[in-house]
Amino acid sequence: MEAFLISTGVVALAEIGDKTQLLALILAARYRKPLPIVAGIFVATVINHALAGAVGTWLMQLIGPETMRWILGISFIAMAGWMLIPDKLDDDDTRYTERFGVFGTTVFVFFLAEMADKTQIATVALAARFAADYWWVIAGTTVGMMLANAPVVWLGERAAKALPVHLVHRVAASIFVVLGLIALFGMGH
């Protein structure tokens, strides 16, 4: 359960102001059909994070716990620094493939936008950290994505602007630093 709670909290905070949250806002404004957009975000996130989690679990098995502890500690601390850099939506992230409909377009563009994104990298690291709890990590990161993105789709720009993004990013960065220190110095597991 610890893996689920940490994964949910870290990803929900990391996603605030992220480019995929901006993409959710653009999709909502463009299509004005929240249900297929939210469903598309969910499907894209499950697929993307399941793959990212598999990579994290595989890396833990390949590299071993002692080396991985150093990689994870440094990665979490680097992620903290990355959290403090504002995200921008690339032009490539806003190209839509109309023939797939609202749901299909959302799955496609959201999956692509999430590639090498902060939350995908966090999912790799969390799955490596909690390798025995792979499914809890995937469930947590998915719930975290939905907590951050579904309100933006349903409530639009008001929801996106309701939270102080800089403060949220600082809190998320602090959590990543703590996770990094725990990984490096063995506090916890």
C-alpha cells in the first residue's frame, strides 16, 4: 500500500502544470466531450505506465539492488530539479489525428506526449524502487495522473489555474529529494 500511496501522491503533484495537463486542457477545449477524453487519458496512462513500470522492474533485476539504490537516489534528486523547470507544450503534442475520434485521438496524443515525460520517468524510478509492488505502483501513478488531469478536462481552465503551480512543484520536488535520500541512505526498506 505504501507503493500505491507514494506513487499516487508523487505523480499527482508532478503532473500539475505538466505538458500532459496542458494537453488535457487543449483536448477539452477542442472537443468539449469530457467522458471520451478522460477515458482516453486513462487508457493511455495505463499502457504507458505499465510499460514504464516494466522497464523499472527489469532494470532492478538487471542491475541489482545495491547499484540500483545509487541510480534511484541520484535519479530522484535529479527529478526534483526537473520538477522546478516549467513544462511547455510542443507543437508535436498538439497534432491531432481526427480519423480516430475523440477517444482514439486522446489515447494516441496522450500516450506520445507522456513518452520521456516527468511522470513516465518517475514511474520507471518508482517501479524500480518498489519492484515487488509493480501493480501498486502502476495503479498509483495512474490514479495520480487521473487526479491531476480529469478535473482539468471536466472543469477546464479554472481547475488548471486553481492550484499554485510553483508551490505544488516545490512540494513535489521536496518529495523527490526525500525519496532520493531514502534510496541513497537506506532509510525505510
